[in-house]
Amino acid sequence: MVVFLASYWLITCIYAFLAENHRIDANVLVVEGWIHEYAIRAAVKEFRTGAYEAVVATGGPVEGSGGYTNDFNTSANVGADLLKKDGLPASMLFVVPSRVMDRDRTYGSAVALKNWVDQHQVNVTGLNIITQNVHARRTRLLFQRALGNRVRIGVIAVQNPDYDPARWWHYSQGMKDVVSEGGAYLYAKLFFFPDEEKPGKSERLAGHD
């Protein structure tokens, strides 16, 4: 009975746990550039309804590119182009690419953002991060580790319209999302102890787009 109840709780609650929604009062909106277009549209809507002073697109080398080649071939730039295509004003958009291509890509993007904030002396009273569904809790954890307690961090999880999150286990994409992100979150929470200096060495300050 205990095993059954634990399994039932895990199945019914894990999606909501991973797809954390914790919006805060923030002046900067961060958009993970690798997200799908439905999440990009949600990011533009969030910008229009919020009181944001800037939008920052983050992300490392595009998957399948074989590693870093240049700043334009990063998901930060791909995401920025999609944001502008969906109506985000270019004057409010900044591109902060990462060169990290290994398993710590999200943390590498967070370190790139930290370096950009430090070097540009950007006044960040708080930031909200737009990402996809079950990636949200891990995103918030890793960005908080990179930026430290000096910056308040919120996260907005955009749900995948292709399946019902309340019945995620009925869909192959839902199973893939929850299982992979559940394992990745446990690794980040329990076993990931980053060398904060190492990722920063590979980052280059990105310009205004």
C-alpha cells in the first residue's frame, strides 16, 4: 500500500513539481533561446503584459552544429530572431550567447548571463525566466546557483500544447519530458557542484542586438 500510494503521488504530482511556476516582480525577462515557438509567443505576451525594462535571450551552440563555431550559431541568437519575428521590439532585446556545449548547458547559459550583468553593470532588481514545462525547476535552480542570492529569480513554465499535463503519462512526449527532466533535476540538485570559474572562461561578452 505504501509503494502504491508513493507511486500514485509521484505520477500525479511530479509534473507540477518540475514545471514550476514562480513569477516575481522583475525588471528583466530572460528567454531560453532553445524553446519552441509556442513558448516564444508566450514570452512576447509576457513582455507585453509585464513591466520589463529588457529581454535577454540566452543559450549555447545549436544542437547538431558539432560545437561552438560563432555567436550567431547559438540558440540565443535563434531565439532572439524568433522573438523579433513575433513582435518583440529589437530595442528591448539583448543577446547573451554561451559557448558551453556539454551536459551543463543550462548552467553555462546562466554563467554567461552573470558575466553580462557584471560587465555591463546592468541594474537587475529581479528576473523571470521563460522556459518549457518540466525544465522550469532545474532552470531556476541552476540560474540561482550561477547568479547567487544577490538576484531574485522567478520562472515561468510554458506548457506543451501537444499533450495534457494532467495525464502526461498517456503521451510519449510527456513520458520523455518527465523522465528525462526528472533525472536531470536530481543530478543538478544532488550531484552537480560547478566550478564557477571554469564556465566563465569560455564566455565572451555579447553585444546589444
